[in-house]
Amino acid sequence: MTNIIDTAIKALEEKLKGKSVDFSAKFEIENEGSIIVDNNGVRASSEDTDCTLIATAETFQDILSGQTNPTSAFMSGNLKVEGSMGVAMQLGNILG
């Protein structure tokens, strides 16, 4: 597991602290790996999910740090979404 994946897992765990999710989502960080968020928590994995968010490590770091709004990243083409747009919006509300 890369340092970027480890850092992203910690940041996601912090953002999701005290929140329950009824969906599964995958953050696919280009050239680094994938992170799953579901009702079991946050972990490095590449399993199938309801929604997959695809971006560079820099874009994900900016989203997780609050520098970039997830919706803005999507609208500018820096964040791609595959699968359920509803899940992507729920996750955007948690992260944004």
C-alpha cells in the first residue's frame, strides 16, 4: 500500500467519523490504488461498488483537504464518476 493510499484512508476515516453510510463507493486513485468506503468502514481494496470515483492523487488530496469541492472537480473533468450518481452526491455531501 502506498503512502498516498494510507493518507487518504486516514483522511476518509476522519471525515466519516460518527456517520453511517448505506452505500459502497470506491476511490480509484490513478497509478496508486483504490479505497473502498462502505458500511464496514474505509479500507484499501478494488472490489466492486455502487459508485467509483476516479481522479489523480493530487485531485483526491485537494478534495480531502477541502481545497477543492467534489462537485467542482467533477464539473471541471478532474473527477470522473462511474455507477450511481446518487451515491456520488451523497459522498460529495460528506466530503464537501
